[in-house]
Amino acid sequence: MKRLNKKAFTLIEVVLAMMIMASGLFILVNSWAGTYSRLRKTQVQVQIAALLERKITEIERKYKNKSLESIPEEESDDFGSEIPGYSWTMKSKKLEIPDLSASLAGQNGGTDSVMMMIMKMFTEHLSKSIKEVQVTINYIDKKKPSSAQVTIYMVDYDRPLPIPGAGGAGK
């Protein structure tokens, strides 16, 4: 009887080794793809944050020492060919402060009419002296668009305070 040479691999052993190797390679490729995807998403978020900071600085510089009425209600554009895929929008509106006089009147004993008048004049003054500006940066991507937004408040420090009983002075 002839003895078989046991030094060679059988077909089953070779197929099993190839399956183990293919599984390892599959896991490795998926890990790299996930890492690349997270890296790309992080790059987009960092770019959005930098552009948001840049745009806010531009807006603050542009409207510094100007009246709040000079700030447009809406404005938008892109960043040109130097930064493709990103755009920005700006929306502004007058700050709306709720009327607190009703809650003051409901407190223990209420408040007198002078205090109510002062409170009303103060809230009107704040509404005219502060403008809410919302800036949004958008990244246009076919797979998953991203955006971030920040609200800033532009204050007119030069607006004179109203003086009660001065016959409309400071308006």
C-alpha cells in the first residue's frame, strides 16, 4: 500500500483559509470607509464653523457704527469659486421683548402707573435699540447637506434713552 503525502493542504483547508482572509479584508475595508466618512464629515463641520465665524465678523464690521435700519432683513450669497459648495444667508429682525407690565401688575399689591409707564418705555427702547441677526452657513452635498446657524444681537449704543415726562424726547 502506498502512503499519501500529508505535507499538502486539502481543498477544504484552502477554501477555509481564503474565507477567513476575505472576512478580515472585508472588516478592514469597512473600517477604513467608516473612518474616511467620519473624517470627511468632520472636515465639513470645521469648514462650516470657520465660515460662520468669518461671516459674523464681516457682518459686525460692515454694520459697526451704522444705524440698525441699515441692516437688511434678508441677504444671501455663496463664497465663490474659492470655496465651492458653501453658501450663507442672513436674516435680521427687530428684537421683540414681551410686555412685562401685566406680570408686574399681578404681583403683591400691583405697581403704580408710573412704574408701568417706565417699564413700557424701557421695553420699547430696547426693541428699537437691538436687532437680532441670524446667520446660516449651508453645505450643499448630494448625499447629506449640512448647515449651522448662529444668532447675534446688534446693539445701537448711541440711541438716547427716553426720559419719562419729557414730551417724547429720545424717540
